[in-house]
Amino acid sequence: MQTNVTSWAMAAVGVALIGGSGNALAPAPAVAELMSCEPVGEFVAQESRASAEDSSAAAEDSSAAAEDSSAAAEPLDASQRRLSEYLSRRYYVAAEATERLVGVAHRAAREVGLDPLLVLAVISVESKFNPIAESVMGAKGLMQIIPKYHRAKLLEHGGEEAVLDPESNILVGTRILQEYVHRTGSLEGGLQFYNGAFWDGSAQYAQKVMAERERLQTVLRSKGRT
């Protein structure tokens, strides 16, 4: 897939100008070392080996990934539309762009067996749905991926530049999260590892994401505006 910023992605960029996440763009020094998707501790060697192994298969999968990405978006069901409306209002993102993001998040979660609300919660916490968010640690995009640690996965979507393509970012970020959950043996551990805070016994990041997930669940339970 030739990576570019599509028109629907550009519509979402408005959030960076209107309601962007200051924390995602420039985190405070105290939390800068806890940015997303950075392998830590004993997992660094495992991540490097996994990246090397994935690289050989990445080129073969690239054409298939391009075909999947170019497929027409599936229509949203009533629950997904409700989430889209809520997120569009909350983060000042264009309605059409939000619908695409919600649709991709559901597809990505379905492909790896994760809860789509969890993926949307991670996006909310990480970037506030700002597709061009970038941290001082080099984490980029909706799910704040650090490209140098996930080159093989990004290669499947056209290369490191794909990190700023919203759809590719969600697909790759969701795969990373699923792998971390599997590797650590728990959802809490996977979330903490995703944030680079695996050794934080208080699990503040995981709690923040789960609180956001519960907020989205409340939106689905509500028949009115939330």
C-alpha cells in the first residue's frame, strides 16, 4: 500500500488544531519515559527477535494488506454510530472521519480477538483521536506507536510512514496490544507494557484505559446524548 494521508484522515486532523491532546504532543518530563509501545526490560530481546522474524514475512503480506485496506468500509451498526457521534462531539473530529476510525477499530479488534471498546479507549487516552499526535519520545499517531520498535509490522502497510496513516496506525497498534496481552498473560499487564510502564505496581495506565472503556460502554447503554 502506498502510504498517504487520505481525505478522511485529513478531516480528523482538525482535532489537532481545535481539541488536540497536549499530553500526547508534549508529555510532561515526569511521564515522558512511560510513552507507548516501547519495549522495556526483559522484553527488549524478545521484541527484537520477533521483529526480525516478522520482517521476512512482511514483504509477502504487503500486497494482501493493501487489498484489505482498499476494501470498502463496512457500514456501521447502531451501536457503532452512537460511539461515532459521541467521539466526534467529544474530540471535535469530523463525523465522517470518526465513523471511519470507529469502523477500523472494530475491524482491527475483531481480527485479533480484542474488545473494540478497549481499542477505542486506548486511542482516546493515547491521542484524543489526534491522528498526527507525536510525543517527545517519538510515539506517533492515534495509538502512539514508536516506529523503530515495530518496523516489520509497519512494513506490511508500506513502511514507517504508515504510522501517520490512521487506518494503518490502528491496525498495527491493535496487533501490538494483543501481542503484549498474550506475552504478559493479562489485560492489565498488556496495557501497562503497551504504555512502557510494565513495572508500575499501581497500574495507573491500565486503570485509566479501563475507566475510558467503561465510559464508552455507558454511551452504548444510554439512549440519549452522553
